Amino acid sequence: MYKLPEDFIFGGATAAYQAEGATKEGGKGLVAWDEFLEKQGRFSPDPASDFYHQYPEDIRLCEKFGVNGIRISIAWTRIFPDGTGEVNQEGVDFYHNLFAECQKRNITAFVTLHHFDTPKTLFDKGDFLNRENLDAFVDYAEFCFKEFHEVHYWSTFNEIYPVATNQYLLGTFPPSVKSDFSMIIQCLHNMMVAHARTVNLFKDNNYPGEIGVVHSLETKYPATDSPEDQHAAFLDDALSVRFLLDATYLGYYSDKTMQALEEIAEANGATYEFLEEDFEIMKKASHRNDYLGINHYQCHFVKAYDGETQIHHNGTGDKGTSVYKVKGIGERIYKEGLKRTDWDWLIYPEGMYDILMRIKEDYPHYNKIYITENGMGYKDEFEDGVIMDEARIDYLKVYLEAIGKAIEDGVNVKGYFLWSLMDLFSWTNGYNKRYGLFYVDFETQKRYPKASAYWYKRLSETKTIS
Ligand code: BGP
């Protein structure tokens, strides 16, 4: 039985575009998703969980259920509707009001500056592939640091690897490009430069509070002990995990990372440009991160693969439909005997323990870690206002145990943000993949605590995982 530290944060996570709704209210500018989803016609980001209007109720529920931290993101286009230039005061006021509500109820806000929602004006000019947009991001960050004194914890980006691969490998995010490794590598690097520039700005100006970045870190294991499978897992890991951790904590890419990168680039005919000055910036920032945010849901078993890229994204919850074979990297397989969700996400908490231990060993100056997302997407059954989500509780228990074990083994984990606080809109899955502690009836916007919310409340009170 594991006991978590007294000062541990038991948080709930959200993101602006997935929770707020009100995409056309309050002077908000457009993001690429607006047009993309409308064209796709599968589901709408409005009203989502209507957090834009319901936030006082959600923050009240946090207090009532022992959720003492909330992860939110600021929608860049509520502040700068065109990405740069004129400020939209209504958007600024909205976030001041939201933070005031958090303060009133003693809920610590962890604020992400960018969670998949680049302003459309900048997105159309190449998003983070265009270096001018890095300037725009840093300016937006600076505005937020100067304006929102209520915020103590800042994260620059949410999940740089999924941004790059969902936009330019799978094509599930706008602009829906498939298998362009030049774009993938350049996007990863440029976003890490933007992160480093923002950290340097924050520290050079002594803004109060702490700053970090949120990475999606999914552990990769070889499917078998064969050297070919081991190499495939090494390549998959190098691009999705090691590249970002090197950039964050070393400020350069280690020889091992570069070796893998070159192999992947060559197989896919990719070119990229890393400037000397980028590394100066990244090096300066590499010892200035106050914390690392880790999003971790699943892990991958990888086997060697020789063919062309073939991907099918399971965005419907039809178990067994996902296919992931990438040229020059490998194939992710379903490992016999392991449980997985309806969306084919493998439940393997050892992956959480292993990534935490690895960070402690490979990047010993990581300072501290927050698990900024972990949770289970599930087709919840709603019966007369009661939601018995035992499968989710089982999932949370084993993952929190893995965190407890890592803490016992010396990893400095200071908090956990369950994805998600309330049910919300999922980018590529819509509304039937629910994650929340609170069930949302999207018609009425009424919230209903699930069994997991009562379980989480007890956990937050006792700090004991049982
Ligand atoms: C992370 C994102 C979140 C959220 C979560 C669950 O990658 O940061 O925004 O969506 O994954 O993913 P999904 O909604 O695809 O199930």
C-alpha cells in the first residue's frame, strides 16, 4: 500500500478548446480546428463542457471532491484573436475571473499556454514550421506573464510530439498531412526552441512562479528480445521521447538521438534545419526548467517493420481497429495478455514507473515532476444519475501505485492531474470517449459525480491508494 506525500497535488486536468466551448463568444479568434471540424462534420467543439460559463460550478466541485489543483490552458485567441496585435480585453477578463474563482476555493491553477490551439492566422502561415510564429508565441507568453500575476505554475506547450505527429504523420489534426518527416522533425525542434526562448524570457525577467513543459512520454518496449525489435523500439523511443528530453534537459541532441534521427530521416527522405543559435538558446534554458509535466496513458511494444507507412487511427472505440506501422521506425503491436481500452490503448502501469525512473537516472537535474495527464477513456454508462466506473478506478489505482512506487524509489513527483476533471470534447474521438471524474450531460450541461469522483475524494483525504 502506497501513501502519497502530504503536500501532493490531487488535480484534475482540462484544456481550453476541449472544455470551454463558446468558440464564437467573447471576441475569441479562430483556430484551425474550427474549420477542420466543421468540414469533417463528425462533431462540434461547441458547447463541449461549456466551461466558459460553468467554471464556477466546476471549481466548486473541485473543492467539494478534494481536487486541490486544476490544469487549464489559456486559449491564445481569446487574448489575441489574430495571434498578434490587438488584445481582446473580454478574454483577459475571463481568465482573471477564472483564476479568482480558483483562489477563492484554494484550488491551485496550473496553466498551459498552448494546448493544440494555434491561432488560425498563424497556423495558415505554417504554424511552428514558420520561425516567425515562434516570435508570436514568445510575445503572447510575455503578455500572459505580465498580466496574470495570479498564476504560479506555467507550462509552455502541451505535448509537442503529438502536435508534430498528429499534424504531419497521422494527419488526424489539421492540416492533415500524412508521413512528412521533414515537417515532423522541424516542428519538434522549432517548438522546443520556442519553449527554451520562453523559459529564458521568464527567468531573465524574474517573473514570479515556476515554468516547465508538458511532454507526452509513452514508454517503448521491444516486442521480443530480437536485435531487430530492440532496434525498432530504440528508434520509436528516440523520436518520441529521447529527442524531447534531450532538448529540454541537455539543450542539444545526444549522439544516440542524432544517430536514430538520421536513420529515420534517411528512410523517409526527410531534411531539417537546426541552427547553431538554437542550441545556444536551448542550452541556456536546459537548467532553468522548474518542473517537467508528464502526460502518460499507455505504452507501446514495437517490432521491426520493413514496409511503407500504414496507419489506422481508432477514433471510434471499435476495439482492435488500430494499425500503426511506420516506415523507417517499426510497428506497434498488441501485446498478448495485456489489457487495452476500447480505443486500443494498452494498460501497462510499469510504463509509468519505468519512465519516471529513467528521467531520474538520465536527466538528474529534472527538479520535479507533475503527472499532468493520466486517465482512462471509457464509454460510461449513465443510470439515473449514477455512473459506476469501476474500470476507471482500477486503472487509476494501478497507475497511482506505479507513481507511489517511483516516489518510494526516489523520484520527486509532486502532483497528479487526472485527465479529465469533467467529461469533455476529445479532438479525434468526439464525445463518447469520456474521461471525467464528473459526468457531463452535454445537452443540459449538468454535472454528475461518478464513482471515481468519490474514490478520488477519499484518496485526496487519506493520501493512501486503496
Ligand atoms: C492528450 C491531450 C489531451 C487529451 C488526452 C486524451 O494527448 O493532451 O488534450 O485529449 O490526450 O486523448 P484522447 O482525447 O484522444 O483520448
